[in-house]
Amino acid sequence: MDSLKKTLSERKKERADLQTLLDALYKEYGSAQFEYALHNTTPLASIAAQDFEAWKSLRTKRQEDADTILAIKTAQSRQNELKVFSGEVDKLLREQQQAYEKARNIFILEFFNTYRHDSLACITPILSAVEPLDTAIAQQEQEMRLLEQQKTEANFLKKITLSTQLITAKGKLSSLQKKRNAQVIASGDEVITDTVISEVRGDGFSGKLEEVYTDLAAIVNKQDEIAARKETLIAEQQKISETLTECGVDSTPQKRITVLTTAIKTSDEAIGMAEQQQGIVSADVFYTAEGAKIEAAPADIPEPFKPYLDSIAEYRVKLHKNQLNITYIENEIAAAAESRKIEALQKAIIGYKDGIQQYEQLIAAAEQDIVQSEENKAALEQKNAELLSQFSGE
């Protein structure tokens, strides 16, 4: 019995494996038929037009979803690259801005110092702005000269005191000069415009100013170049955002990819079912479920389909034989169960018969007891009748 059950389990596993292979073969065969119909003008009688159109629609939908996922991933990758590039460009812009401000300040100071004694309209407001500081600087310089002279004429101890005063005076002078330069730069930044520079420069500045101007112009050109790169990155980022929107991304790309992946899985299942069903329908035209060839089947089978049909017939035969074997084993197991049931019933019958014999004996004894009790009852009634006549006569 256990051996039969083990064999049955093995045969059922064989059947499941055979069915899996046959289902895969149906799918491949159905796919081959649809692909054949897709690339050939001659229609196949085994393919229904609505089934073919449904299969094409599913394939198109699946491809569109796959292309959308690829577009989203490509956009994501490029978006990440652009973030890195944009950060690098922003860093360069900050560095160039710092370099520009430094070169611009140097140029304004050099421009002012070069033309401060000329009658340029742009110089006048700068001179007015720095006039109080120039006065303070002149006074501080005068004070320092006096201290220097006093130091030269003073004795040793006095020189020490004057040296300390000179250090303080120099610090004050340095502070005034920095303030003056800052004022020149602030005022010059407003009045020394590109137009003024172009008019004054002409064919070129003289001396060091031209060199300073060349350095400044190079930095400006570099800034323009980097700014143009930044605009290009922004434009590409905007284009990528539009692409993601077109792909249906409304929050995070991964969420959209997950939705599309699920849709592709659903499409694949539907495509697989359509192809498998087509394989079964076509195979049924040529072979029975048991794998026997149908004599009335069409003879003009396209050459690419013959290996599929031969394999399908082979698997159908194997499955049929396997099912017969399974049925035989199941019948054997059922018959063995019936035998055990018969044995159990026969044993029960023997038990029942033994019980009946015991009950018959009990019944006979009970009937004998009834007879005896009837006799006893009658005797007692007789005695009472006699007694009644005796005590009722008084």
C-alpha cells in the first residue's frame, strides 16, 4: 500500500513536470505562429483575427511601458550627472566671482590712480568721495614725519617712546589708506562703467593699467563661458523634467517605474496566456488530447511549425500514458481500500452474529422468566380470592 502511494506520488510529479514542459511548448508554438503572421502576408487559418489583434495590442503596450521605463532611468541617470555638473559649475562661478571682484577692485584703483589728475568726468565724484580721507591721510603722514624727525633728534629713552608712537601712527595710516581704497572702489564701481572704460581705453591703456585690464577681461570672458554652461545645464534639466512628466512621473521616478513594472508583468502574463492558448487551439487541429494524429487535419503545415507539433504530440502521448498509469494506481489503491473495508465488515458481521446468539439466549431466559412470573401471579391471585371470601363473610 505504501509502495503504491509512493509510486502514485512519483507519477503525479512526472505529470506535473510533463504538463509544465507541454505548457511551455504550447506558448513557444503560439508565439511562433503570431510572429509568423506578423511578418508574413499569408494568413494562418489557425489564428483568429481578433486573437492576433489582441496579441499585437498587448505586445505594443508592453513595449511602450518598457520604453517608458528606459526613458525614465536614462533621464534619472542624466539628471544625477547634471546635478554633479551643476554643482561643479556653481563652484567655478563662485570662484570666478571672487576672482572678478578682486581683479575689478585692482582695476578701479589702478584706473583712478592713472587718471586722477586728468579731467575725466568719472574721476570727479571719486575725488569728492575720498577727499576727507585724503586730508586725514595727509595729516597722518605729516604727523609721522614729525615723529620721525623727533626720533632722529631724541635721546635713547625718548626714541623708545617715539618708536611706539610711530608704530601706532603707521597702523592708523594703514587703516586710513584701506578705507580710502575701499571708498575709491565703492565710488568707482558706480561711475567707471563699461562705456567709460571703452571710451577712455581706445586702442589700449598705457602701462600697467592695460595689463590689469587684460586680466580682468579674461576673467569676465571666463565668467561668461561658465554662465553659458550653466544656462545649458538648466535648459537640459528643464528638458529632462518635461521628459519625466511625459513619462507620467508625478512624484518620484521609482514610484512610476514600479507601476510600469507591474503593468509589464500583467502584460507578460496576458501575452503568455494568449500564446499558450493559441498553441493549444492549433495543436488540437492536428492531434487529439491523447496525441493521436487527426486524419482530417490540414496537410499544408508551415515548415517552422512541424517540430513544435511533433514535440506536442509526443508530450500528449506521454501525458496520456501517465494519466492511465495514475488511474491504474489510484484504482489499485481504491481496490485495496475496498478489500480492507470488506475485511472489516466481515469481522463486524462475525461480531454481530456472536452478539445475536447471546441476545437470543437472553431472550429465551427472559421468556422463561415471564412464564414463571405469570404462574406465580395466577397462584397469588387465587390465594387472594380465597382470602377475600373468608374475611368478607364476617
